[in-house]
Amino acid sequence: MKKFLYVAMCLVMLVSVTSCENWLDVNTDPDSPTNTVVTVENRLPWMQYYYMYAWGTANTRANSAAQMITGTSRTGTIGRQSLWNPTNGVSTTVYQNWFCGAAANIPDLITKAEAEGATHYIAAALIIKSMGFIMMADLYGEMPYTQALSAIGQNGIVAPELDNGDVIYHGCLADLETAISYLSAPQEGATATPLSKGDTWMGGNVDQWLRLAYGLKARWLNNLTKTSEFDPQAVLAAVENGPKSNSENIIMKHANVENSTTNFTVGDAYGPNVTWDSMAWGTGQRLNRWYVNLLTNFKGSGVEDPRADKLLPSAMYKATIGEDGLVTSYEWIRDCGVDLSGVEDGWLKNRLEGGNLNSYLTMATKDVTKAYSTADIIKYYESVDDFVAAAEKYYTGYPDPKSDAVIKVSADSVKITYHAGTMYVDDTNPLYLEDIKYINLNAAALYETYGLSKSDMCSYYDGGKYSSYSNAGAAGLVQSTGTFYGRPDSDSDILTYSEMCFIKAEVYFNMGKKDEAHKAYTDGIKAHFERMNIRLQQWMNAGCNVTERDLNVEFAYSPMPQADIDAYMASAAVAQSGAELTLSDIMMQKFIAMGVNYQNWNDMRKYNYFKNNSTWGIVYTEMAVPSYRTQDYSTFASDPQDNAFYLRRWMHSTNETGYNSINCNKAAEQYGLSGHADYKLWSIPVWWDRE
């Protein structure tokens, strides 16, 4: 933290030389960039951006713990989080972008705003400050707060104390009230800079800032359900002042732009979606089977959600390549999700117990024969016949039978000849044969993965604008349509009407008012359908439904027909009355509607994952223990009925422990731990998560 002054200066320099479209379309001061010169309207957008980048990274990493996202590597940061075998590599990016990019600028912005009476800027700064520090408390438990921003400057506190989460929550809720009072009146300065000049989220709409403040208040007060401080009426009162329709959602817009200017903390381009950077830039992330089942078989209902094609990526397979090198026929395969806990049909063990997933498929440009030894096959499959059946399922049955793979079985091996156009794993290890069904989340961006065009965000693996080395791209063979929340220009939903509905449903349900809860629950589902359709229609209008090779991907981008939505709402996937409604129905539908938002993990911890609770029962049903939870260094409890069995928080970033180890140790020692490096820290609930 003692380096914050220099980081703040870097931000000032960035403000003076950088411009992007959309949220960076603000005036800049090219003269003498110092922390005392930069104007409020030039500092605010950078605070908004760097908070959002921290939030976007937290979204991916927290949702890996919440069983939405996993990694192809069992030892990588995301993979280990999803297997509840965590590593503190998860902690750094969120910490850096919040403290170094956003929080370091708060004191100077407030000082500058006070001097000119720009009280709406003070309000915005207090709201962003609250959002960032609440996120720190939710993820890490304890964090420098009351002394944190005093660490800036040569005479600052170089080793600030860590405050407990309740101190952070109470301070942030108080700051919200101050912000609300400022926003409820005109700016005090007669010539104060209008908020519209610097606000990239809401264009200076003060009413929207008020809705954000009240909506955040509802969210944070509702996080306190387990505590003695929980006040359901206060939550409901705050909800009533939050967004009341999708037109009042608070959204950060993004753009798929070819832009050489990058984030100084991690080097990612400004412009693209902040969650895409951590979730769907490369090919290493996949979705979990539990999440996929929410969309394809909600609670065993057998009902497919109309949102499935939009939220789950699909890829072309069983393709035939013509003499001109272009794909002529193909089928679509939609992601089935990686089963972290079960055993696939015909398998001896869980897929990840055998090894990492393959993150990269190769397109055959001519006949390729691979020999898989029988000895290797029976390490993973129940029999050679089961292996052959899998090969037939994914590599035969092409629209053009001449493209079917040729499978030959002998005493010691199975040989498969893949024809041109086939996407396959270029390896003779039979473990990888079926990895084609786990579709990567990657979506191409103009800057970071050399997308084909602004409207074609489909993944072609090795990128390039039909370059000689990009065989799949040259053929037009789509290897991922991406996902609604993970494209370069996907919106970031900061706060939505749908979330307000689900908070109301949850509170009413816990109050025993099931009819009121049922109405709010169904309103929340409908609101999410409507919210998605708004964005989907925008993508259709931009021509995203057709790739640059004129191949149709409309199913992934088109709005959902109202008839399909109505049928879903009347189906067994949706509780049809208050008497039928369960807390599980509310929270699992909320999980879908929140998208890739770290609040999902807050909710899941609050209701104890799949622990059978005497008050709520099992809230997150159909979830199970990851099979490959090695816990090499873990001291997690072994019983799923023990709260310490589950992942409850993050360890501190090495940025904090390196400069402030004494205070980090003190924070850990209050739980009887040996210090900040004690691995048991991962299983210690944050303050609002304790029984």
C-alpha cells in the first residue's frame, strides 16, 4: 500500500493520454498531470473502470467456487477453486485493481469535489468506495479499511490495521446514507462540475445513482440473513427504492474495439467486458455440469430453459470441408458441462480424476489416424466397447457419411481415422477422446484474440483473420459461440430489477409470506428473460447472428420467443404457487438470473451450499462434492454437514501479506490460526456467514 501514491500518479497519466469509445469518451487534461490537478470528471471514470475490473475478476473466481465455472487444469487457479482445493493465486488481481486502480483515487476526488461543491461526485465516490470495500469484506473477511486510504503519501500509514468485516459493512452502509443525502439535493456549488461530465455508468442520472445506492443497501442488508442484525423490513424498504423495471437497471456498457491501450495492472485492453477478460479470453475455462443442469433439467424437472442456447456455448462438429477449404455441412454440439462429482456413462472414474481437460482441439486438414492402446483405454473406460461407443457418438453420423471417422478395433488398440474438417484432440491418450463435448467459453475480441470482425465474436481457437495457421478460422468452423455474459461487448449488470425481485422473494419467504414471495419470484424470472431479450435484440440488430463466413449462429443471439417463455413459466421448472414454492426454487432461479456475478457465492455461502439445514433444508440441490478434491495442503473438515467443509473465503493477496504481514497475522490469529498462511483460513466463514 505504500506504493499507492505512485499508482495514483500512473492513473493520472493514463487519464491525460488515453481515450476509448463509449465509457471512456470523456474530456482529459493534457497539462501537468499531478494528483492535485486532475479534475473530478477525469478521475471518476477511472475509478469506475478499475472497480469494475476488480469486480469482473471476482465474478469469475467466485463463481468457480460456486460451481458455475471450472478450468481445464486441475492445478490452475480456476480449476482449483472449482474443486474446493484453493490457491491464493485467486486473490491478487481483485486486490490490485481495487486498491491500486480505484481506491487510491478516492481521497483526491473527494478533496477536489469538496473544493468546488461537487457533492454528486462525492456521493458517487462514496458509493464506489462502499462497493469496493464490501467486495473486499465478502471475499477476504478482514481488510484494511479505516486506515486503508490513509496509507497514501509519504507520511501515510504503511502497515494499516485490518478491520473485521462487520466494521467494513457498517462503515459502508453509513457512507451509502451520506451518498443518498447528497444525491437527494442539488450540488452545493453553483458552478460545480455536472456529474454527467464524468459518469460513465449512468451519464450523470442522479435518480439512477439513488436507485443504485438503495439497491446496494438491499443487497448488503440481505447478506446479513444469518446474523442478529438482519432486519427484513429494512431490506424490503430499500428494495422499493431500487430499480423497478429493466429500464432502470444499472449497466456498464462495453465495446469490442481494436484498441492498443491497456489496463496498467494486468495489461488487458480497455473497452471489452470486464468479466470476459478473466472468463472467456483464453480457452482454459469451461462450465460445470451442475450449472448446465439448471438450464437443461432444473431440479430434475426434465424442462429445458429457453435461456440455455444463450447462456451455454455451442460448437460446430461433424463438419465436412469442401474443396475450397470452407465448411459445407456441420452439426451443432452444445456444452454439457464438466461433471465435477459424477462418473460419465461407460467411465470407471470421474473425468478429472484421470487428468486435466484438453483445452485445445485441432482441425484435421487431411486424413489423420490415431492409435489408442487397449491398455490405456481400460484405465478410464469400463471396456473397449464403451470407448468405441463414445467415438461413434462424437465422430460418426455426419450429415455427409463420407466424413464419418473410420474406427478399427484390434487386440491391442483402437485406431481412429479422422477426416478433413474433424475437430479432434491431437493426442493418443484416450482420456481426451470426449473432451470435444466440453465447449470452451472463449469469445473472440478484436484486440486480444484478433477477432474476425466487430460482430463476429465466435471462437476459432487460434484466431487470426483467416490466417494460414488458423485452419478452423479459415474454414469458418465455429468452435464456440460464447455465452451471454462472456462476450467482449457483453453488458456488465451492476444492479438489476430482477435481483430486486429475488431479494424480495427471499425475504418474504423467510417471513412466511409465501404468496408474496411467489409473485416476486415469478417477477424476477420474467424480468431476467426480458433483460436478456433486450440485449439479444441489440446483437441481432448489429448483425451478430451471422459469422464473417456467412454461417448462421442466430440461435445463440436471437431473442427468445414469448411463447417459449410462457411455456417455461407454466412448466415444472417453475413453482406454480406459493404453497409449492421452496427457498431452493428462489435461490437457484436467482443464481441463473444473476449471471456471472460474485453475489452468487455470497448467497451460496449464506445458505451453506448443499448442507442439510434444519431451517432451510438443502437450498442448492443436486450439488455434490468434487471428486478430485485432493486437499493436498488442506485442513477442511471432512463432513459435508460441517460448515468448515466448504470454501468460505479467500486468503489474502501476497501484496498485502508482503507489506503488512504483522496485521494479516493478527487477523488470522483471532480464529485460533497460526497466521495468515494457515491453509485452514479458507474454511473460516466471513462475519455474516457464521451461524
